[in-house]
Amino acid sequence: MSRLLITGGSSYLGQHLVPLAVAAGHMVEYTYHQNQPIMPGTGHQLDIRDETAVHSLIHAHQPEIILHLAGSNRGSDMAAVIRQGTSHVLWAAHELGIRLIHLSTDSIFAGDAAPYDETAVPTPVNAYGRAKADAEAIVQQHPNSVIVRTSLIYGLAQMDHGTRWMAEALANGEPVTLFSNQIRNPVWVNSLCAAILELADNSFTGILNVAGQQALSRADFALKLLDYWQIQPRHTLTVAPSDRRWPLNCELDLRLSTAVLHTPLPGVDSVLSQAK
Ligand SMILES: NC(=O)c1ccc[n+]([C@@H]2O[C@H](COP(=O)([O-])OP(=O)(O)OC[C@H]3O[C@@H](n4cnc5c(N)ncnc54)[C@H](OP(=O)(O)O)[C@@H]3O)[C@@H](O)[C@H]2O)c1
């Protein structure tokens, strides 16, 4: 069992990962910025843009492995949190020889050359994709690191961000457009957490696609989750193609993760059918 530091413990992913890591017997420190979660492990308030604070925390706790989740597509200073935060974590990890698992995204791709394997070069089309692509380049400077490229994260116990946004908009009678031409491999948060913890314990380094086995459109995915959460009414819901400002087909090639990981990565239909 290891000493883990999980940045972004208060994230959707972190609120699942921290309790599972504690239950697996790890000693877990985690960080939050504005939203202190109530969960096992030891939480620390941290602004990851503050280089001195990041170094102090990491030097004080000397984790064996850092799981770097902080820095999503949400928040007003998103690009700085991703770029500066990753840089600060990276250099502390590098200095102390700490293994680093970094969470990246399929949104680093334009979506015009799917499926994407781990050798695919980022072709971002928006600010989030550009920041996460830059973060990958930063992380690659540290030899003992893993870049986990994942897709839309969802769970069956706590509603994911996307479904929550849709549910609120529909409840308020606001228009919601589901994109029919954006293809993704949504990943069940429990299997993503298991894969991350497996990677923490093994010696794999480099880029790894970790996502659900089933590729489907964002529209089909959204409708399956709206059904699962029994969200009505839907009279302001439409399905239509999106334009090129957004990544289109970002299907990830999962052959390497299937070979490297013991953790199964079921697709949406498989996860939902087991939940019935
Ligand atoms: N959600 C998805 O579908 C998805 C898909 C692909 C990849 N990912 C990746 O998975 C990871 C987790 O995503 P998520 O959606 O679960 O995240 P999230 O729920 O949006 O949470 C974002 C996290 O970043 C933290 N944060 C924001 N500003 C910060 C700052 N200045 N200093 C320190 N921490 C700060 C937040 O802390 P507070 O809330 O406490 O302020 C929170 O823990 C991210 O790296 C994301 O890129 C997510």
C-alpha cells in the first residue's frame, strides 16, 4: 500500500477515487480548492497555481505517487489551472522522484482521424483541448509518469456534470441540443478509478487510453443517461449535428489498455444492464 497525493480530490472523479483508494488500503492525502468534500482521507486546501504552496505540500507529505486530477474544463481560470498547475506538480514530482499519474482527455483531438491510439499527436480545436495538450507535453518531461487519456466520465450513484446540466436546463424549460456527430467512449467512473489505482501500483509509463469499450454519439449517450436517471420532461430537447468548433469523432483505440490492464473497461450498455 502506498502514500498517495490526489490533486482535485473534490472533482467528480476525485470524489469517487479518494474513497476507493482509502478502501484499498492506501494512505491518501487529497487537495481541494473551493469545495471541501466530506470523505475519508486527509484533505488540504490548495490553489495549484501557487507554485510555493504546491511544493510545500508535496515536500511536507512526500507521497510515493501523485494522481493529478485537478484542472478540468470547468472554472474561470481553466487554462492557467491546467498549465501552471500541471507544471508545478510535475517539477515537484521530478525533483523528488515521485511517480505521477496525470488525467488527460480525448478533447485534445479535433476528431477527424479516429480511432486515436496512444501515438496520436494532439490536434486541439478549443482552449480546453489546447491547455490539456500542453499539460501532456509538460508531464512527458518526467520519466516516471503516466498520461491517462480518457473520455466522458459518468457514474450510477452520483450524476455526472453533463447529465446534471441537461437535467437542470430541461427542468427550466431551456433548449438542450444533443450532438449526433460527436463520438466518444464514455467511461464508468468506477472502472476508471480501478484502472488509475492499478496504474498507481504497476510500472507502466507513457500514454494510455483508458475509456469505455463502447463508442457512441454524445446524443445516444445522453439519452441513455436521461433514461437511467428518469429525467422528464424533454420537450425542449433536440438532436442535431454540431459544427467544427467542437471535437467530433474522438473514439479512442483501447488495444493497449486491454493488454496492459487487468481492470475491465465496460461500455455504457454493459454498465447500465448490470445496474438493472
Ligand atoms: N469529467 C469528464 O467527463 C472528463 C473527461 C475527460 C477527462 N477528464 C479529466 O479528469 C479530471 C477530473 O475531471 P472532473 O470533471 O472530475 O473535474 P471537476 O469535477 O470539474 O473538478 C475540477 C477540480 O479541479 C479543482 N480546481 C479548480 N481550480 C483549482 C485551483 N486553482 N487549484 C487547485 N484545484 C483546482 C477543483 O477544486 P474545487 O472544486 O475544490 O474548487 C476540482 O477538484 C480532469 O483532469 C479532467 O480534465 C474529465
